[in-house]
Amino acid sequence: MPLSTANFTTTATHVIQSDHSISLPDPYMLGPFDHLYHFATPVNAVWIYQSSPSVNLIPVERLRKAIRRFLDYYPHLTGRLRIDPATGVRSMTRLGTGIHFFEAHCDAPLRSFARSPSAPDTELSVFDFPNAGNALLAPWDPTLEGAQRDPILTIQRTEFACSSVALGVRISHVLCGAGSFLGLYQDLAAIYRAMADPATAAGNKIGLTSPPHHPPFMVSEMLHMGDHERRQALADPPAAYNPIVGRSLRFSAAAVLSLKAQAVNPDTPCARVSAFTALAAHIWQRVQRARLLADTNTEGKTMGSSVFGTSVNFLPHLSLPDRTFGNTVVTPVIELESTALTQAPLWQIAGLINDRVRHVSPAEVRQLGRWIAAQPDTSRIQLNFPVMAAAPFIATGWHRFPLYAGAEMDGVAPSLASPVFMDALFDGMVYFVEPKVRDGGVEAVASLRRSIWACLERDEGFGGAWDGV
């Protein structure tokens, strides 16, 4: 059966609690290192078992019994995550609520997903399954509400038409990382195997020879840190502490003209260079130099490249009304090797950016719009920008639009008008905005790691192009 016609259907959902009563405190406090990972991020894996005529593969009832016994060793996983709205402190509450176990069915045989279905050995890749294997996992709600409402552990048993079975396991990254996650599955498998002995299973003698260790590392500091200890800890941040800091820069009219002159290709001296192109190229290049310097100072891993992203308003390219309301941008992306980015003359970097932002194809824009409209599931569409890349840089040109002009209320002009970043600042983002005093200059509202700002402050080439904070 072709992969595109295979159907995955959830046939049953079970709530499973532990076999024995839970003696842990409720709420069950999580450790300091459990606060480092985003609440929406799961750790996922799937284990696929091929059927054979002699084996009744992973029967549901035996697996459910194994999960119940397994949860005796992980009782806190039966609760729900709580994130204190005032402090952000994380704990597990409502212990005993249970995890979710899903039964699912696929109407195609496992071999139909193989790279070579006719080969004697079934060679599989997780990317050959729908949604890169996510069809074999239980649903996951990444919202804050969902993270605190739903189980933090789910298990899905998917049976294929050939009786092969996949077990997909998902757990919140708040609770554990890769090593603990894989150990958890080893424990479940060990308990399941032990149930093959009817005498052991009937006598409730199933146990783990090396059970997991609880509670979380350094949880006592979360529970019992006094005011004096807290002040001492806050006064002594770790060496790796490198927060993202936002700053506002002022590029004077003279600085903008100077950068535009440097951004002109000497072979085409009459070519037009925009303020955005010159400023974006200048800051991107200087930031990457600073990143490499900071990375070397901290003995980090050298960044091989940097990814540049921006947005281009396609209204003028499609002759649409200027006041067309909605999202009317395309998002070109450029990736450059660090050597090319940091050592090239400014006009070369500016030329690359200019080529992407000035040449918008109306036919390609309409093709993209039709493609999106034709998607059976638009939630799977994502912008093609690697926000988790080692050295991302995003520049957006708000300075083309009024920020202060036309914003007067009761005859009073705003004292400050500025874009606002999300709660979590992004390392490597700059907005170019209209300045309060319209004198040909440009304001830049930027967020970077503190160590990068420190390097830029020592960069005479960068410092000479902006007026201060």
C-alpha cells in the first residue's frame, strides 16, 4: 500500500495509574535543572517490532499491566506539571491522576513503509512514516495550558496490518533528558519481559534490579534555600551565565551615509544601496566577528556559518494597494560561512542581501500562496528559518513605516515608540525603526548575548558607526 494512502487511527485511550499507592509529597518539587527546558518540548522515541507467526506481539493487556507496575517506580509521572505563575517554580501535582496509553491501528503493513518493500529485510527510517514518525506518537499540546493539563508521559501502541507493533513514547523534557528517558524505557521493557513468567506476575514479585533514583538533583535548594543563601547565590552567577540583553542604537544620518558608501559595489558605483541593506550587512558582519571572538574566549565550538533572515514586503512588487492589511511579506534566508561573512568587504555582503530583498517574483509569490491554500493541513507549514542555529541573525526594516509620525493623541506626541520583543529575547535580532527626531538617521533596537555586546564595544569599526545607547 503506498505510504500516502495509509491511515493511522486511534482506537482506544486509557488512563493508567500505578499499581500501588503513592507516598510522595504532593506537590512534588522538581530540581533546579528541571527548570532549564521549555515546558512545550517533549523527548520522543519510537520502538518498532516486526511480527512473526510464532509470537503474539506485545498484547495490550500485558503491556497495560507492565505500565502500571512500571509507574510504581516513577510515581511522580502520574501527576500533572504545575508552573507557579508568580515565581515560575515547577512541581508535579495531582499525583495519581495517571498517564495516557493510546491504542492505534495502521491499515498498511509495516513493509509498505520500507525503502525497498520487496527486499527480504525491512530497512526502515523514521522519516518514511507520516509526519516524520509523529503518527506513531500520541498527541502533544505545546501550549502552557496543555503542558499543565495533560499527562507529561504518553505511550502509544500502534499495530500495523501485518501485526507488527510500534511503541511511541513521549515525555516532557522538564522531567528528564535523553539518558533518563532511555533508561525509563529499559525499565518498562524489563518489567514487561518479567511478566512472561506467570508465577512471577501472579505473585506480584516483579521488580527492577537497578531502580531509578529519586528525588531530583539539588531539589533541597529549591525547597529550603533561605534569604541569605539566595542573596549569596544571586551575587555569584555561574561563568556560563550569558543572558540576552536588549539595547537601542542610534545611527546618525552621517553614519548611515558612510555605511551606504561602503556598501556600494566599486564596479557599479551608480547602483542604489538602501539604508536597510547597508545597516543589515554591517551589523550582521560585525556581530558574527564578535561571536567568533567570544566563542574563542570561552573555548567554545567555532561557529562555521551564520544564517540571515529578513522579511520583504511584496505589495509594491505585485502593484497592490499600499494599505492592504494583513501579512504581505516573504522571508528570504541567506547562509554564509563565517570566513566569507567576516572577511568580505561590506559591499559584497550588502550585495547578497540586496539581491534577496529587491528581486521579488510576483509569480513565485502567487505560487506560494496557492501552495499554502492547497495544503490539507496548514498547521504543518513553517517558515524556513533555523531559529536554533548556532549563529542566527534576523533584521527587519520597520524604519520604512511611520512609528512616531501620525501617532499623536490629544495633541501629544509619544515620548517613546518601540517594538517590544517577546518575553524571551532572541539572540541576534534587530529592528530598524523610525527615530523620534526625523533627521535622516535610523534607530536600531537589537538583542544579543551580553558577551557579544562586550566584544562590539571594543570593535572600533562598529563603535564608530553608532552614537550610543
